[in-house]
Amino acid sequence: MIKIKQERKLINGFRALNIKGDNIECRKDVLVIKTPEGYDFNMDIEKDGTISIWSNSLELHVDNEV
């Protein structure tokens, strides 16, 4: 499990992310998750609090049947 908290201090115009997980603890502008298959997912929080999620390797879809 990965836990992400929004930091108050801004880095490069975006809110920093305090990321904690198994054997990891860091502070980054963008959270990058890589799968064993080589896919990547990126997440950041903009100045206004908007959360952006994107992938350079896959087209993402929202499950609207939840």
C-alpha cells in the first residue's frame, strides 16, 4: 500500500507529495508508479488542489459503474 499526503509547501508551482509505502518514504512533485510490465502512471496535485493522473504508456479510463 502507498499512502500519499499533500504537503503545504509548493515546489515548481505544484504541491509536493509526501509518499510513504513499503520500504519507501520521500517527498516528490509527481508520484510515478511503474508496473513490472513497463507501464507507468503519474499523479500530481496542482496549485488549486486539482489532482492530475496520466500515463505515457497506456490510455486511462474511468470506471463509471462503481
